[in-house]
Amino acid sequence: MDIYLPVAALSIDALWLIGLGAVVGFLSGLFGVGGGFLLTPLLTFMGIPATIAVGTQSCQLVGTSLSGALAHWRRRNIDVRMGFILTVGSFIGTGFGVQLFKWLKQIGQINLVIVLAYVTLLSAVGLMMFFESAPRLLKNSQRIRSGARSLREEEHKGMTQGWGAGGSFAVDFHVSNLRVNVLLPIGLGIVGGLLVALLGVGGGFVLVPAMIYILKMPPALVNGTSLFQIIFTTAFATVLQAVTNHSVDVVMALILLLGSVVFVPLGARLATNLKPEVARLLMSLLILSVAGKLVFDLFSTPVHLFTVETRGLL
């Protein structure tokens, strides 16, 4: 069942888009990453221009993240204060990123930048998560015992002390039992917002490991908090992309939402029963697979070496 996408200016099978939205929605609920790190490359694999894929999937992520955040909210897995502070930083990064996106588009380098940025970030994050989670699973019993002792020691000390906890900008996050310098989550939010604007990702695939390893948030709260801030970030990015770069195809976004919104709660439900180490290992393998496909396409010979594009005269 083909459907015409007006902004992308091509026809595509709507059932493929619905299925793609379902897969991305399930992964969004499972890993708390918004699914953009997977959706944008898969849309380009289906022939959607990279610029349209980035802008449109930001629109789609609003609904997906809202559905996932509501599922985590019911389980009380969201640190609202942390989410709002991350959002403040993400708005700054998104505003700058959209202007950078516009400039790269004008000089004709945006598609190359998107692919290279995806390969770099996906490879780095995937390898980091793999080498962190795999040894824990291989040496499970010893790691669990030592981890349990460390956890008990931290509980005796009280609130977890993060970076800059003793400074004047330190803020207490009681839900996460964490005290950290407020500039750190704002800085992470800026990075996440920049990724939303340039790559169309929710920022979660970088923020999730950063919130665990840098902010030292409890893993149980990371997915829900990440999805919570992604709602506002992607909504802001969608408006800016539509107004500034005209790269949002609402028809495609609505079709993707048909599948994704239904499957997000299923992923969130499974996430509560999945060990954090297993979830991170699965996510790392998925990220590395997408990065490998992008590298293969980058160096392989295209089917059509030349294309002709027609444009109307203003």
C-alpha cells in the first residue's frame, strides 16, 4: 500500500513505515533512548533523504517518548527535577544545532556530516557499552557480590556524591538520591539537544550511558527520565526544523506513530524485568550493527553513480 510523502517527494509502502515505527517504539520503551539512533539510519536505508529523515523523526519521537514516559511514570521511574534541568540544556543545544544544520545544508555537506557523525557516535557508544556490560555478565557472581557490598557502603554514606557535590552550584535530586553540580546535567542536555537537531536522535543513546556513568543516577530511573526530557526537546526541535529548514514530513511522522505508540508500553514493561547489564549489552550490539551497516554503505559502490535533480526557479 503505497503512500505519497509530500515533503520527501516520493512514494513508499505505508506498511513498512508502520512496522518500522513498531520496532522503534518497542526499543524506545525498552532502552529509554527515543529510538532515533535507529530510525534515522533505517529511513535512509529505505530511500528517504537524510535531511527529511532527521527532521521528521524528531516529530515522530514526540509521540513515542510521551507514550514511553507515561509508562515509566506509572512505575515511578522518573526523576522530574533532573528531567527539567536536562531539558534546559537541551533547548540551548537544539537552538544552536538547528542553525548549524541550516548552514551545512546550504553548503551541501549535511548528508555527509549526518552519516559520519552517526558512524562515529554509534561506534563509540556501542563499544563503550559493550566492553562495560560484557565482563559483568561473564563474571556475574563475583561482580554481583562486590557490587552489593559497594551498594551497601554507599547507602551507609547517604546521598550519592557526584561531580561538584561540594560546590556552590550543587543541587540535591532526592528521587535519584544524588547530589551533583547543576552545570553537569545542563551540559549533558546541551549535547543531547545538539544531537536532536543534527542527527534527529532523541539524545537518549548518549544521555542514557552518560546519566549512568557520569551523573551516577540509579539505572532504574535513567530510562524514564531520559524519555521525559526527550518529549520537550524533540517538540522544540520539530518546530525549529519545520520553520527553519522545512524538513518535517508530517504524513510520514503520523504513519510511524501508528506503530510506535502501541509498542512503547510493551518495551517499557519488559525493561522492568530486564537486568541493567543485559539491557546495555543488547543495546550495544544493536548500536554496533547499525554502525556497521552505515560503514558498509559508505564504502560500497552506489547503484546509481549519478542522479539528476530538477528544481523550480523562484
